[in-house]
Amino acid sequence: MCVEKLQKILLAMALGIVMMLAAIGSLKAAFILHVGIMIMLIFSGFTGFCYITKVLSAAFPSCNEDKN
């Protein structure tokens, strides 16, 4: 498993948690988590820096590395 794929899986899981929180009625928690995810994605889009990718790259290889 590489970092970029793992990041997408974790993002999908986080959005699933937001949907679950909204479905059970915890709208405030769902809203806060959703805004946090939005801020992270907007920051990553404008700067090209993603904190989660940096943290995960310590344990997993990048998908863009050349295979030998």
C-alpha cells in the first residue's frame, strides 16, 4: 500500500464518519469534522503540502517512486 492510496482511503473513511454522525443526529460534530476536512483539502490544494502524506510517508512508500 502506498501513501497516496492510503490517504484517499482515510479520507473516504473520515467522510463516512461525517455521514454517520449526521445520520445519528450529531450535526454539530459532523459539521466541525466536515469543516476540518475542507480546510485541510483547500490548504493542500493551494500549497501542495499535505500533513497527512508527510506523516504516512514515514511508514509507507510513495506511489510515485520508481520501481526497480
